[in-house]
Amino acid sequence: MKSTDSGTRTRPDDGESVAIPMRLTGLSVDNFKSLVDFKLALADFTCLIGLNGSGKSTVIQAVDFIACLFKGRMSRWLEQRQWSPADLNSKLIRKSNITVTTGLRQGDEVLNWAARFNRTSLKCTQEVVRTDQRIIFAVDDGSYAIADEHGQMARTKITFEYEGSLLSQLKDEMLTPQLLALKLFLQNTVALDVPAPQFLRTKTSSRHGGRGSAGECLPAFLHELSAAQRTALLAQLQACYPRLTHFVIRSLGAGGKELNISEQFGNTQLYTEAKHVNDGMLRLMAILAEILTKREFVLFDEIENGINHELVEFLLDTLVGSRQQVLITTHSPMILNHLDDGVARAGVHYLYRTPEGYTNSVPFFSIPSVSEKLDFMGPGEAFVDTNLTRLYEEIQAMQENELGPDNADSR
């Protein structure tokens, strides 16, 4: 197959264009909060588990940070989170810059993007994009270079101010198909922190660049869905709430939007404003709406929060079966019990803090004692049956065995 644009390929036999999704295969982050030399492999469906304070939400924030680098709005992102640049770096080590690396795959093509982010200037002062064979993009010393079709890279001085990745500011027509696919994938990655009901219910006057990380601007976000997307969302919600007949986005003055729902109780049609809608329905609506968008990678923190246990299986089936790549965090073994063993082995990662305070990740069912339990227990039952506070000792021994006696001390 040959590339025809950033997201499609042409079959050599019939010329039919088919979408080939891009996938984030893994990431590494150094000096972002508790993430110090942190590495995480990603599956189509990835679930992060661990004790409170292990760094699960920090991973969600780190991916959101990477996505924002490609949107080029770092000042706004910090303002929305009420953070200062000093809040980004780890307090556990003495470093200033944050380094990130991502691995992406689209069909047979592999891309690796690496960058060094300066907290003072709020931009990536160094960037490199590599394929399997060569460097195709580089930023360093105030200039950048893009490889031409012959692999030649002529450097161009950067004469404008920017935030985040330089790719966020370069016009799409300047980029190669690989670079454009990388840019669009990460620009369209979205992370939803634990949705706050008070924000989900808020009347909104504008999107302000998108649905916020805590669910802000949900009415305006729903308003901008296509008619087909809204119909699909309603059908999914009706599977959970049979009395729901429709949801309505009312237009207010000055471009404002307000969410209302309608339910049928016998012969009575009941209209309810968002401020009176139950938390679970609002959270489910926010999650399902994201799954219906054209985004390729979506992240949800504490997925079970506020969702009735009877609806969890429906939600997990929807997420695992989504065309999108999905990453979630959870404290609930019930979430894991709704995963097939194969999905659990490939995608469940246990996060823990080292004695130094660093967040580490290990595939949960690669730990020998936990793997054995999966032979006769469900994934959630194996989770419950494991003493997480003592698990670090087994992980440490496992890693030392993998390194060998000559390298155990140097680790």
C-alpha cells in the first residue's frame, strides 16, 4: 500500500481508499510531576490501576500536556488547570526541562517524536521526528528542518514566537504526510479528568477551544455534534435510560447553550434542566459523546466515578469495542472483571511509587503471582486478591531477575 494522505491508504488491487488508524504505541516522560524516566506501553485499550497517589491521574495529565504541545496553547492550558509553569516539573529531581517521547504506528509505518520542553519559554526548544529509516523533522538552535522527498534537510531560521511544538504553528501544506498525521493525531487527543457535575451542568457561552478537562462546555460540545452523532448518542443513552426520549440543547442569549433532557413517565413528558439531571447520566453522556467523535485517542480518569454498577458493563463494552484507542484509570475491580482475559493481559498496567517517589508502570498480569491467578480467577478477582502494598517487593525481585546479578545494583 502507498500513502495517499495523512489518514488513508490505497489498496493496490482495487484502488479503494480505506482509513488506517494511527495508534500511540508507547510514551516516555521525564521530569513531569512524579513521572521521572517514566515509560508506558499502550494497547488499543489500556487501563491503569494502582493505589491512591501512584500517579494514574498524572499520566492522564501528561498525555493531555503532550496533546496541548501540538495545539500550541500552553498558556491557556495552564490557566484552565490553574497551574503555573513551576507546577509541571518534578520536585523529586533537579531538572528544569521536561523531555517526552512518543511512539506511533500507522499500518506498517512507525514514527517517533521526541522533544525537550522549556518551562520558561513554554515551547519545545528541541524536537526530532524519526521513521524507521531516517530523521524527517528536527528543531534545534532556533531553526528547523523538514526532510524533502530525497531525504535532504535544509535548515530554516525560526523568526516567529510560538508555544508548545513548532509543528503546532507550521501550516499543514508545509508538512509531509507522516508529519501531518502525527500532528493531527496528537492535536485531536483528548483527556477527560474526573467529570465534575457542577461543570457538566454549567450553561456555556462558547466552546473556548473545546470541552474542558473536567467537562466544562458540555452543552456547547453536544451542540456541535452532527445530527448523526446526536442520534447515535441518544440511542446509547436510551439503552441505559429507557425513559429518555431526547436531549435538547437550548440556545441562550449571546451564543450561550443550555442542556435539557426529556423523559416519558406514562402519559407524562417530563423536561429537566441539566442542574437537576443525575450525575451518572451527565458523566455517561460526556464519555459516550467523546467516543462518537473523530478523535483517535481518548482518555478518561476514574471511569467508574458516579456511574451505576449496572451500567458499567455497557460502558466497558462500548469503550473496548470503540474504533478509537482508549486509556482509562480505575480503582474498581468491577471494571477489570468486565474485561476479557486477553484484553486484561495486554492492557492493564499497575502503577506504583518507588522509594524515591517516582511513578513506575508494569503490566499487571506479567507479575508472576498475579498471572497465575488469572488462570482460575477473573481479572477483577485477581486484583482484589492481591496485596497491593506488598506488590512492590515482587516487582523489584522480578526486575532484578530480568536485569541479572551484574546489573541489579546499577539499576
